[in-house]
Amino acid sequence: MTGNGTMMASSGDDQEKVVPLWLRPIASAKLYSSCKTHRSKDRNFYCRICMVALCEECKKQHDLSKHEMIKAYKVGKDVSFRMEDLQSLWDISDICPYTSNKWLVAYIYKRGSGIASSGGRSSVAECESCQYRLKSPDAKYCSVECKVEAVMKMNESGSMKSEAKREVEAISEETPSNV
């Protein structure tokens, strides 16, 4: 548990703890797209309670609800969160950090196409989800979206294995033993 009451998750925890509910729809949040209400404003805030992207004007109205917000930043054409803002909310250790204006950032959206790079096996690390070439050899994912996707798949296959194991155990308990 972190100081602000959120769970820090490691890969051994169940899916609800590993990928927080607020982070699951991040790929569809459309951060830095134009606000439908305030057309000249980009949506660069994300409400962790409502799980929606908001522009600065919408955020001012939304602040009355005292919901927890996280600010998104533009890095070139990509959208990111500061690593500092994410680290107390979720385990970001496997996400490749990038530097922007002296801040370490994590890109939000998938950066690769999912097609492995051509040629033989190189020493360059690739994102385990979309095969984007990573700058850090210690990282596994290029973005928050890729890690969310990978962890959800990993937990889905893990829960399927657990379910199959329970079914086998139930069948073996029902079958009388003639020994």
C-alpha cells in the first residue's frame, strides 16, 4: 500500500491489483485530442475516477468533485505521463523511460506496429507487446498501453490455467477411486 491508499502491485497479485481499474481504458482515452465542448482546447488531463480525458476548462469544472487527476504531456507527437506521477500509482519498472525537458516520462500509447523488426536477432531490446525498439535494455515495454495489454493477457492466461486446474480437480474428486 502506498502513502495515498493505492495498492502497489507486483506480478504475483491478482488482476485487479496488477492493473488498476483506472488504467485499463487508457488506450481509448484519446489524450491530446480536441475537447468536444471546448474545441480549441486539448484534453491533457485524465480523471482516475471517471476514466475520461479532460481539457483544462473541463478539469476546472470537474475539480469540484475532488477526483484524482493525472496530467498528460506532449513529447514531440507522442503523449506521456511523468514517471514521477505514475510510480506511486502502479508498478512502472518495466516501462522504458524517456527524457523530456529533464523529466523522465513514460509514453502512454503503443509505439510499434506489432511486427517484429526485420533481420536477425540483434542486441537491441524490443517491446514484448508491440516489438518497438527500446532505448533501455532493462525495459520490457515501450508504453503504459503495452504493459497494461501484456499484464492483462498474462493474467487472463493465468486465470484460464487456474480454472482448468480447478476443473480437473473437481472431476477427479467426483470420480470414485477403486483402489
